[in-house]
Amino acid sequence: MPELPEVETIRNDLKRKILDEKIEKIEILSEKSLRGNIESFKKLLEGNFFSDIKRIGKLMIFEIGRGDKFMLVHLKMTGQLIYQDKKIIVAGGHSSRSDEGAIKNLPDKFTRVIFYFKNGEKLFFNDLRRFGNIQIVDKKELKKIKNKFGIEPLTKNFTLENLKKVIDGRKLKIKSVLMNQQIISGIGNIYADEILFAAGVLPDRIACRLSAEEIKKIFCLTEKIIKKAIKYRGTTFSNYVDTSGRRGGFSKMLKVYGRAGEKCVCCQEKIKKIKLGGRGTHFCEYCQH
DNA sequence: AAGATTGTTGCTTA
DNA sequence: TTAAGCAACAATCT
């Protein structure tokens, strides 16, 4: 579920919390969540530190120490990175505050990797479905991986010209273009539906048959929605939480995703749901053309 | 109890 | 080469 805005929220939070903190110990509870050798993973990281956290698309890039090795984290569908400081208050009573869900007893049955920092802080990689993974790469491998990513919203490569260029001649349906990470990176199922609704374009339109005006709308609304979603700290549909275990605020702003059968916010007609590219696809047949 | 679920990869078919 | 559909990955929830 984490798409660009959710991964960006996690990245920003984590940067303020764990940068330059010495890693004391790493515990691997699920070998499947780690690509590559476990012992060399521990050997590289224990006693070391993260010097920066970057991101490309939905992939998080932790720079290790002096910066010749990198830890890549992909959360896939249900991955979470949850940070806790030393003092954990587990009072007898239960919290009745608005930040419900923020207090969680970790590790739990879905904790796959634990990073223990020397100052007592902990970072938990939780992943219910175990699709997510962590791996170590060097500069050369990182470059190779980065090259596979398409143009990305909010970077200088994401211009109307470049969007036109990647759409040109493409016989894929527009939603499949938006979700294809090699063409455009960072957008997943939720934001693809939201962007197309806002742009007034049906998801099954063939990309190369869109008018210049429609492409321009998709371009502007992609930037607008992704920016707004970051501002609201992402969308929680079922699983996503930030590094403190809190839900994303953009969920309330969703206009079509997860609203099948409900009234369209513009025309009051029922929101339709179909399957496109194997994913649930939500749209308004009256507002989108 | 069958069918749904955010992401990605890889296979098959056309 | 391109696109679509599907299964796989695993564990939940409705």
C-alpha cells in the first residue's frame, strides 16, 4: 500500500530520528524478508550508522556510513518501519486519545527485522504478508536499479514535455501507464484512481489517444495530489502507518478509491468499480470521459 | 466460505 | 517488441 507519499512520509520522519545513530545489534526474525547473506548483513551494519535516507519511487535507500554501501527497503503491500524510543509507556488503562493506534507493543508476530541503536532506540521492520524486502547494494548496483525507474513526480524530470514523451505511441491503458514503475515511478493503485478522477479521464483510455489537454490535466493533477498527500502524511486504506504507528490523513480526502457504490462528490451518481490490470479500479462514469 | 486486499515479477497468450 | 491477463508471493478481513 505505501506509494510515493507514504514512503516519503516515512523517509522524512526517519531522517530526523535515526541518522548518525550507532547501530548496536540487528535481529532477523524472518530470513525471507532479507535478500542476500544474513551474516554479512549484520557484519556490515552492526557498529555502523545510516548517514542519509533517500528514495526513488516507492523504494527507500539508506546510505550506510561513508556512503559506499546502501540498504534498500521496499515495503511492498504491508511493510512498515516503526520507530520507538527507550521509554515505552504501557499503562494499565487504554488510550482514549485521537492518536489511537500509535501505541503498539513491539515486536509482534509480524516483526521481521529489528534494528537496535546504541542510544536505546529501536526500529522495527514489520510486514504481515512478507512481500517486502531489505537488501544491501553497492554504488554500481544502486545505479543499475535506479536506471529502471521512470520519471518521478516532484523531481525535475517530471515535466509536461517528458510526460508527453513517455505516453507517445503507448497503447497501454492510461491507468496502467500511471502505475508502471518503469514509465512513471511512485504512483500505485490508490493515487492512480484519484489522479484520473481529478483529471476527468477514464482509466481504460488508451494512453496515446489522449488529447494534449487531457495529458496536461493528468500532469498538473499528479503533482497536486501527490503534494497534498505528502502534506497530509499519506493514505491509510488498511495497513499503512507512519514511523510512530499513526495513520495517514489523506484517507479522508479520497474521492473514488474505496468508495464503490457511494455517491460521486461531483455529480451524486454511484462510483463504479471494475478490474483493470488485475487491480480494483474506481471511477465515475459521468465525470470521467 | 469464497473473494477481496495497497506491489512486483514472471509466465503465457495474442 | 508490445500489451493483457493471470498466478505467485502470504495473511488477513468481509
